[in-house]
Amino acid sequence: MPTDTFLRAGGRFRLTLRAVDRVYDIKTRSRHNRCHLLIENVDHAEELAKALPEEFYALARNIGRGRLTIIVKAGSRCR
């Protein structure tokens, strides 16, 4: 799926270490390079990221479903 700056593969999957390893294998990507996740909503962000700052919620509320990129630190579930 095209985005403004890169191509992405999309689908629904349960985030597990096995799934992440499979993505790295398919892309022949070094485990030292980060894998970015594009998420759908605030609930997913809360589940996958470390504690989110108030600025995150203010932006998410004001922008809604428009084009918005917020970079946050991954929570322990994504490492």
C-alpha cells in the first residue's frame, strides 16, 4: 500500500515475536534495523507503545482520521 514516504505491507495479525521475526525474514532485514508499525487508532497505540504523553491525545483528538504521523517509543510488547 502506498503512503506519502514508503510502501508498506498491510494485514491484520496478532503481534507476536514469531510474526515480527517472519516480517524480518521475508524482507531479509537485519534484526538491528527497526521495524515500524503503522497503527489504526489510539487503542492500538496504548497497547503497543510506552506511556503516551498528553500531546499525543491532543493531536489524535484534533486531527482525527486525517493524515497524521506521531512517533512514540515502543512498549515492551514490541521489543
